[in-house]
Amino acid sequence: MATLKEPQVRTRLTEEGGDVVGSTPDQFSTYIKVETAKWAKVIKAANVRAE
């Protein structure tokens, strides 16, 4: 997390299109679960199929 506080690191990540967010492993796990559920609904509703 200390690295994400470095101005050069934050600038570079932002320039590359990233969002600088520091979180705990538990917070990240929760985020992934929520996002997976959200996008699974969208994919199913749109009847998206992998080719």
C-alpha cells in the first residue's frame, strides 16, 4: 500500500487508465464477488455467448 502513495506511481497508473485504490484483501474479495454477480446478470439478460 505504501507504493500506491508515491506520487510517481499514482501518476503513472492514472496515465495508463488505472484507478488508484488501496484496499485490504477482504475488501477486494468482496468487490470481485459483487462485480461478478452484477455482470453475470447483464451477460445473462443480453444473452451473450462466448465464441
